[in-house]
Amino acid sequence: MFRGMIYDRLRLLTTPSVRKWIKSRSWFVPVSRKLFGNTVYSDSYNADIERIERESVEHIADWIVREIQPKRIIDVGCGPGHLMAALHRRGVEVFGVDISDAAMKRVADKGLPGELFDLTAPETRLPGAPYDLAISCEVAEHLEAKFASTFVEKLSAAAPCVYLTAFEPGKAISPGLFHVNEQPNEYWINLMNQRGMQLDQASTTRARKALDRPDVMSYLQRPMVFRR
């Protein structure tokens, strides 16, 4: 908690342009992970994510409710719960997990259910499964490659349908932190295939077409939809 408060204070004392420059340095990830760990996902960080993605999550929620029609979903790496809230307003039962205390506080402040959860822990299942849909937006790239299979296993065990976005290499810098495993879509498609989850190309194409709009953040415009 104390480390998180220090990081949050340092973050608030810098401008977005300075933070962007620092994050682009090769030393940022190893140094900040050693000093601050997961507390870098601080309250101000989650507030920024919620502000930046406010319009995006409304369009994502619209598409999910219209096309997939889930009754129960789990948002894996839910952050401040803004997508959960958008789905909840549309009548979907939601649950969120995240590794950040600050994120889960924001979820609780919205009156939504969730709990702290470590996606790297072996032989653990996502709480409350099974769900109709497991969502994970911009989480995969934050996990070291050695945990990728564990992550995919948890998603595929939680629901027969998975909505996944994962930051791709060579794209512009996103607001996310600790991108330690940026991979092309094919990497995640292959891992999901190994768990019996096939890419639904038709749904994926429709989702990308619907989200290809200026008020959706570019890194959220390329989801992959998988079905068992």
C-alpha cells in the first residue's frame, strides 16, 4: 500500500508526455517492477484508464450484448470495472477479477462484485465459473510468456466463449504498463486452439467492423472471439 501511494504521487507529479517518454525507455519495466511491483496499477492509473476508455467500453458492451447475448460474464483483469459497469447497465450479471487493490476498490465503489486474483497462480480456477462469456481486454501482454498457457487455460475453463484483446507488437504505445509479452494474434489463437477454443472468424470480423470507429481506442478495435 505504501509503495502504491509513493508511485501514485510520482505519477501525478509528471505530465502525460513525460510519463510516455519514461515508459518508452528500456529500463522502465525492470526498474519499476523491482521498486513498485503491481502497485503501479494505482488509483490514478485506473482513473486514467477509465477516462480514456469511457466511450470505448459503451460500444464494446453494445456489441457483446447484441451479438453474444451473455447472461453471466467474468471480466478477467477488469481494471476499474468500467466495462463491467457498461454491461451491468445492459442487464448482464457481471463479476471481475484483477491483481490491483486500487482497481478492485473502484469496482467495489461501483457496487459491482469482484475479487483480487493472481492469473499466474497454477492450478487455480477463476471464481464463480462457469460463465457464458469470459472477457479479457489488454491483459495478456502484461503476463510473462511462461504464464501465457496458464492464462489461456483459466479463460477457456471459465466459459465456452472468450472475448480477448491483446496488444500486438509494433503498435503505438498504449496507456498500459509492463508490456512483457506483446504477441501477434496468431500466438493467442494457437494457445487457445490447444485448449479446445477455436477462433470464431465471423464474430471476430463483425466485432472489428463494429468497433472500427474514432471513439474506440485503437488497441480495443481488434478483439478475437473464441468458442469451444
